[in-house]
Amino acid sequence: MAITGAADLLATWEAGLAEAPAGRALLLHRTARPDLDARALPVLPVGAREADLFTLRRALFGERMQVRLECGACGEDMEFDLDAGEFARTLGGPDESVVRVGEGGREETTVVRVAEGGWDVEFRLPGVADLTAVARAADPRGALIARCLVSAVRDGTAVGADELPAPVQRRIAEAVEAADPGADVTLNVACPECGHATRAELDIASYLWTELDAWARDVLLDVHLLATAYGWSEPEILALSPLRRRYYLELCADV
């Protein structure tokens, strides 16, 4: 992953201000994977995107992630650290090389197979685009199954998604989770006060956006102060390393 410069990061932040969370996550993913065709990103299995965002977070802000969580039993605020690099390594998800994108968009994705009790089902791993498409459906789970089902055969006869019984649907969900474990990053934290274990999902896209937003506002303040003091342009100030920028700001404070 190439380290993105300050000017490019600010451009990503500015573009994301007008976007909903899904749009911001896509912008961050483009920043994380400039080597991939933009059309491939929404197609990648969700776990692959999460791993890319953890890797980006590590490159931009370091390994240590500070997380705050309220105990579900006693309401105590819990603070703890996570390792972004470790998450990137362990939640990698399927390799993006299994995705091929041509003129018409998605052509092929990773497929899992479930064979049980006369049923033979092939189901492709959902991508971010799939989750976005079914988010507002009356039955999101059913809509996702219908969208991602490749084929379903019962005793040699092809059937539709609406004919899959609950046990087969559960087996599909289990197979997808096993094939793409990074798609659902769930924390299980024991409260130091009462001992109760609280479960919470870690939304790395939201976490990273919050950090990027704070960073961007700090950088713009630096630009304002240095431009006022020295008359430099924004590109000239952003071209300075963070260390040199800090030293110049200290000199301004001493004047």
C-alpha cells in the first residue's frame, strides 16, 4: 500500500463530507487500494474490505486503536486498545484475485457450496454492494439470499431462493462466515467492574472516518496558522513533513 500524501487525504476527506457512511467507506477503500479498479471494490467480499481499511488505518495513524465501550450491564465506560496490524493480518478474508471485473461490471466472485440432505447450493460471498442493495428491504436476509444465490438444486431439480428451507439458509450463513470471517468484526469485552461480557461490532470504516475528520481539521488549522505567519500557500505547507510543520508552529508560538 502506497502512503497517501496529505493533499490527497484532504481531498478524500473533503469529498466524504457530502457522502453518507457507505460513500465514505468506499472513498476510504479507494484510498487503501489505489491498485485496484474502482469497479472491483464494491464487489470484493466484505472481509477483504475490512482488512484493507485496517491496513490503511495502521499506515496513517499507527498500530494502536483506542476503543471506548459502555458495559451493557452496569453502564461503566470501558477503554481498551486494539492492534490494527493484527486485525489486518487475521481478518484478511478471501483474496481479491478471485474477482474479475470486465466491461459489464461483476463477472465472478468467490462461491461457497453447501451440500446437505439432498440439497446442493452454491452461494457467492456478499460484497459491500450487496449489503447496500438489501439494507432497506423488508426482509434483508431473504433479499441477500436471492441476490447472491448462484444455484440451488434439490434431488436433482433446480429451485429458487424462496424455496430454501431455514436449515439450509443457516448452513449457507455458516459457510459464508467460515469463508469470510473478517466480514463481521465483533468484540466481546469483559467489564472490569462487574465482569459482564459486552458484545459490540467494530465498524472500522466509521472509526477511521472519525479519525480522518479530526486529522483533517487539525491540518487545516496548521495551514491557516502557517499561511498567516509566513505567507506560504496550502500546497507549500502540506509539502512539509509533519515534523517540520510542527517545528514551524512552535516558532510561531514563540514570537
